[in-house]
Amino acid sequence: MLDTTDIFRSRLLADDVQRRIAYYPRTHAVAVYVRDHIGEPIRLETVAALAGMTSCAFSRYFAEKIGITFSTLVKTLRIEHALLALEERDGAISALATRTGYQSCCTFSRAFKDVMGQSPSEYRRRMLFESR
């Protein structure tokens, strides 16, 4: 049985996406798993098994029910995790890339810019100047 007692919230995902994730027990369990394992490699086969489905069926199910792809969910949650560290001015961006599950700083920066519209260093600089 899937555990849906854990509350799932995200500041980067749209409210309607979060409501749909919460509504479907399979997607909720997967979203909680992703959030809890954000610094680790997250394989589609693993989360599909958690949902009791094949990889192909889960990908289709997730996109149809939630309105975003599973890879978009993972990328968004990884960037959200990175935001917290950047806002705390915590360490080098290259180390942050590894802690959020990216294999390279370039891939992390590209994903960050895709989600946030600016690079991690630009975001950090903006946060530093706004907090003064």
C-alpha cells in the first residue's frame, strides 16, 4: 500500500499541479519519494515500480494525470532544493550541483536557468543584493 500521509508542497510547482499530485495516491507517493531522494539518482524504473506500473505506463499516467512530465517534476524539485542552499549562501555552486543530483555543474546550471530564467550565480547575486 502506498503511503499518502506525507504532505507534499512545492513553491515552484503550480497550485493545480500540486493539487493533482495530492489527489492521485500513486503520483503523491512518487513525488514524496523524489523529494526525499533528491540528491540521489532517480530512475524512472524505480518510481514506476513504486507506483506498481511499468515505466512506459507510469510516464503516460503521470503526464496525463498531472499535466507535466515526470522529468519536469524531478528537475523542478531539484532546482527548488538548490534555491534553499543558494538563499543561505551555502558553498560552491559546483558542490550544490552534486548535492541536488546533477552529474555536472553545466547540466545543473542549464536546468536552473530553464526553471528560474537565470543562472545560479545570477540568482545568488540577486538574493544578496535584495537582502541588504
